[in-house]
Amino acid sequence: MTDWLHLVLLIALVVVALDLARLRDLFAAAMLTGFFSLLCAVYYTIVDAVDVAFTEAAVGAGLSTVLMLGALSLLDERVETGRVRNRIGALSAALAVAAMMLYATPDMPAYGDPTSPVNQPDRPAWRYVHQSGKEIGVPNIVTSVLASYRGYDTLGETNVIFTAGLAVYALLAGVRRKRGQDAE
Amino acid sequence: MQSDVVLRVVSKFLIPFILLFAFYVQFHGDFSPGGGFQAGVILAAGIILYALVFGVAASFRIVPMRATQIGAAIGVMIYGGTGVVSLLRGARYLDYNALAHDPVHGQHLGIFMVELGVGIGVASTMLWLFYSFTSHKLRRDGQS
């Protein structure tokens, strides 16, 4: 049953991705990226990565679509997306990235592999799974890892988000100042 | 912004639940999926929905641009400050064991504070991004 669901979702992802590449309308493309994220979120839920699915649904399908539409509203009514000149170059770049990912995928440990890092007592992942209940006392291991074991990483991520807000504001406020000077 | 009556009524009905769900995700993140980041995004999404239906001017009256900027900085400072507190209590940076007498209590307190910082920071920054785009458009349309 879930095998069928995997297949249907993965095929739907490919169809949406191909459709996205073909689209010339930016508004439709923004909506379709949101739909792509929603499909990803459903897929993450099926493979039991609920925290990732939650984030994908909230950020990918929800907020980033709205922000994309906000950015689109700054553009003129009809913006033509330029035609790709170097089609063979673009295609070979996409194929090269796909080949690299396919090459790297078998290095991931198989599901339930006894030699994977989670099942090695001398690796940190073992400690996260087996000791976090005693050390941190939080049932959701994802929260323990993100907020405590990997607290420095999350501090960095929070700073990245803050910097992103600052950068967008600086860019858009900077445009205003230049326009104001032109008017004088 | 003129909008549909159905849209107004339905969103007015939904927004309190969206905001409440954000707080649930924030404070229940220890036990269920989610945490500060997701809660912040949901909170911002609730306010953005309000802005989309009732106009950005109305949402500026609830959460002004200035508040989102200050909130974004405060969120990062709560996170970094938690680390400084553990430094002051003689432990390493962001070592929550030192925050209370019992290490597990310290971990709970540390995670709570850190997630609170992430939640405030993310909610404010997402709203700040949205405001930056929309107020730029308002300004530009007003000029031309």
C-alpha cells in the first residue's frame, strides 16, 4: 500500500517539476512551486520525517509562496521570462547535478542497517537515540538534537534568518533612497 | 483593500486558531513535531493572512514594522543570551546543564529559552520580509 503511495507521489513530483520547467507565467510558477513543496511534505510524512514535513509545509508551501508573490507584485505587469539560449548547456548542467546526487545516494546507510552510525555505540548518533531521554529528558529527539546537542548549529541558523531579513530590508530600503535622490 | 465577504468572515474565524496553533507548536515542541522555527512561521503566516485580507495598513496597526525589526533582534539575543548565562554560571557556552541545580531541569529550561528565542526571531523576521516587499510596493505605487 505505502509502496504505491511512494510511487504515485514521486511520479507526481516529476510531473510537477517538468511542468515548472515548461511554464512561462511567473505567477503560475510561484503557485506550482508551492504545490511541489506540499507534495514533498506529504512524502516526508510517509517516510516518518514529520518534523521536516512540518517545516516544508509551513515554509515551502505556505510562507515562501506568499513571499514569492510579494516579490512578483514588485515586477511589472507582464514580465517575459527570457528564452534559454544555451539549451544543451542547461540540460547537461542539470544532468550532471542529477548524476552526482544519484552517485552519492548509495552511500546513505540502508534502512535498519546494523552498521549504520545510529547503531554504532561509539558514534554521536547512538548517544542521541539512546541517551537523550536520560540526559535531556525530552521525548522528541529532534528537539534535543536541534536545541541542545547541536545548539551551536541552531544559533547559526537563527543568525542566518536574521541576516536574511536585514539583507532584504537593506536592499529594498536602499532602492527607496536612490529613487528619492533622483526625484530631487 | 476591498475583499470578498466570505473571505473576510472565514479568515476572521480562522486567524485565532492559526495563532493558537502557533503557540501550541511552540510550547509542545518537546513532545510533538515542531518547535520554535515552525511556530514562528505559523504565527507570521496568521498575521500575513490578516494583512492579505484586510490590507497591510490594518496589520501595521497591530504589528508595526518597527516591532518586527526589534523582535528579530530580540529573538537572536535571547538565544545568544542563554549561552552567556551558562557562561556566567561557570559552564561552557550553551551548556544548559548549569542553568538549574538538576542537569535535566537545566536542559528543559535551556531548550525552552532557546526555542522561545527562535520562535520570536523567526516570526518577526518572516513578517519583516513580508512588510519589506509590500511597503516597498506601496511606496513605489504612491510615487508613480
